[in-house]
Amino acid sequence: MAKDSCDGCGRTVTVAGGIANIWTFGQDDGSEGTAMTLEFEDGTDHLLCYPCMEVLPDNPTAEDVERLEEVDAETSRLTEY
């Protein structure tokens, strides 16, 4: 499983996939990763952790990702401008 950082809050995330866990088939052994890459309607794509995905508005943009910040190990929030 590859490690990277969330484009929103910067926390370290794991990304499922690739040859390292090809035979796990989504078993509940921690192999599902903690982030996924999302492609937005504005044409941008971002690797985001699940806490960041939960606080994004409907139809998010790159500006919404820039406003994300880590609050603690389990939650994220959008900063106010």
C-alpha cells in the first residue's frame, strides 16, 4: 500500500491498490486505504482523506480543497475566508 499526504489537510494517508495488496479483495484487514483520488467538475483531481471528503460541500472545487485543514487525527474542517 502506498503512502502519500492528503491534498486538503496534509495528514499522511495510505492508498489501496497496486501489486502490494492485489489479493486482498477488500477484506477487512486494513488494506482498503485511508484516502482516494477524486476528480472534480472543475477538471482538477485531489487525493483526499475520508475526514476531508466528509466536510466538502456538494460540487466541490479546488478552492474548497485549499480551505481544508486538519483539526485532529479523525476530523477535518473548512476554514472561513
